[in-house]
Amino acid sequence: MREFVKSLPTSYAAYGVARCPGTCGEFVQGFTSDGCPFHVTLPVNAYSEVTIWLGEGVESPGALAEYPKLRRAVYRVLEQHGVVGLEPRALVKRTLPIGKGMASSTADIVAAAAATYTALGRSFTELDLASIAAGIESSDGVMYAGVCAVNHRSGQLLGRLADIPVFTVLAVLPPESMDTSSVVLSRRSSAQHTKILAACLDQKVSRSAGEWAELATMSARLNQMDNPNQIFDALYRVRDELSPLGFVVGHTGTVVGLLFEPGGGGEAAARTARDKIASYLGNKVECRTLRVEPTRSWGTPLAGVQ
């Protein structure tokens, strides 16, 4: 970062940084019986961190050109506040793979918007971030803290899940990527998804980690009718040997996640499962051990570069 900052003109005096988690697919995704599209987020500790610098002058060729959606987010925030004549520059650091169904695009957009608000010294809400993201593309609900049900087309928050465990998540990544926006899910399972969503949002019922995980597995299995995933099929067949609490999938991507207990016991179980998956699938997949990330880091100003 030091070298990047030194290359900027001295007029770049306003800057901010924000970090947004991605996901390991979705905990649940589908339609309600009345046709509302929704998903339940599964944010994990893999991130997009975006630093935005704002300076005077006309935007020079190539600025933000590598990140067109991120660029739209930055300029939407600037337009909201009537800001013109500033030249944005961005530094993006990402630990999220692209095209796997792990919300890399939404994480970029949300982090960029939050960093731009910060650079301007303006306050913002989760809803502000959701509105910007949904205005650019159908978006994961990672701007909302915790694990939430969200209408990914409008950005509307439908509810927050109470007392869901901070699962250990073993993400299984096949080499194939896809344009996640091109996948169209049907409404054939809307009755089942309506029941799953209601169960997720029912705060009167106390659930064990295994019972929570079973809700995710139900959605993953239903999704096989719309976006069949061969890796999910292969791992589900040997689930008794892998011993996860349940499964998640990228409903419009390729990632598969195995859910384990939080903490050290779950991490040990995930390591054992990872070794077994390697013996089953060899180098066909990459495995990452992650955990659910309930917090957000918005609007952290850069005090200076050392």
C-alpha cells in the first residue's frame, strides 16, 4: 500500500477504507409462495477490502477501469452528495475467489461504497449500502450484520436469524467458475422454501447447531433441481464418513460448504474431512477452512500510511 500511496498526487487528501465479508454460498435461497425472491446469507471470514482516495481534477483514463461495478458504486455515493470534480482511485485487496458463488462482486461493491462514504466524512446505514448494491446488480445481503434473510433483487432486509451458531465452514471449491448472474432459479420449490424461511426466522424455537444445519441442507438438496452440482452430489453420498452437521451450496455458483460445530472441535473435524475429500477427489478441488463472520468493518478511516 505504501508504494501505491506514494504514486498518488498530493491532492489526494480524502480517503477511507472498508472491508466486507463474502459468503460460502447461501444458507438458503429460493422464492416464497407469493413470488418473493430471497436468500439467507452465510457470511464468512474471507473479504474484499477497498481503499478509496478522492482528489481534485478530472478522472484520468483507466481510473477504476478494472472494477466497473466498484466504479459505479463509488460514483453513486458521490452523486448522492452532489460531489463533482473529484478523481477517485481504488486499492482492492481480496481473499475471495471469483465466479464461485462467494459474493465477491457484492463484497467489492459494498466495501467501495462504504469506503467512499468514509472518505467524504458522511454517515451511512446498512440500507444505504443495500440500495446502492441492488441498484447495480442482484446482490448478496452481506451488507447486513449477522446472518440475515434478504430480497437480493431489492436489497430489502426480511429478517435476522437469532442465535445461529458461528459455524466452522469447510469451503470446497471446484476449478470451474460461472457467471453467477446467468443462473436462473425456478419457483418449483417455493412451498418448501417458504417453510424453510419461516423456520429460520422463528425466534420462538431454540435450535441446535445440527438442526440449523439441516435447514441449509434442505435448501442445498432442493437446489440440485435448478443448478445441479456434481461436487455436492459426490460429497453428500459420503456424508456419513465426512461427518458434517450439514451442507450449504452456492445456489447460483459452484462452491459447496460443509458445516461443522464452532470452535476447535469443529476445526479439527473440518481438517479430517478435508483430508478425506482430498483422497476422494484428489486435486479436483481446493478446500478452505473458514468460519461464519457475524461482524462488519465499515468506514474505517486511514490515519496514515507507515
